Amino acid sequence: MAEYLMLVHPDPAFVAPTPGTEVSSPYQSFMETYADHLLGGAALTGPETATSVRTDAEGNVTVTDGVFVESKEVLGGYWVLRAADLDEAISIAKQVPVRNGGIELRPIAIRS
């Protein structure tokens, strides 16, 4: 089995949930259906709440308000997914109830 980071990129007009908000029923249903494949995950607050920590080549650290990379796309949440292979991961990702958005799959490097 392989592990993938499944990044949820909702519609840019998406309004991020506030902490403590219940999961919407389409997402709840997805998580129940694929519970054996989902190792963890969460919805994220909006990009306006982000803090970036950057280190330059000399080791100097800068902390700034805002996202690490400016983009029109929004990162709405993530899951760590266990699947037999990329084809199964894609099959599961197609079932995420994100509308007018998308899912990005990234293989997780082998851990020792």
C-alpha cells in the first residue's frame, strides 16, 4: 500500500469554515465511505489566517502574515490517503464532493 497527500482545492469563492464548524454532510458521507483509506486530515481556515516562516541560505528566519505563495487557488483541506496504487488513489479522489474545484494527489515519500 502507498500513502498520498490529498489536497483539496475548492472553488476560489469558498468560505472557509470557522474552527468547531461541523463537517458538511457530503464530506461526512465521503469520509465514512472511505474511512479505511483515510489516515487523517482536516479542513483548513482561510488563507487570511496563514503565517509563513521562511529561512534563507544563511539561516535567517523571517515570519510574515499570509500564505507562503500567493495564488488564486485556495487550499481548503487535506487528507492522508492509503491506497494500493495511484489508480486507486485517483478513483477515491474522484469521489471527493468538491465542486468547481479539484484534488491534488502527492505520493508521500517512504518513511523508515
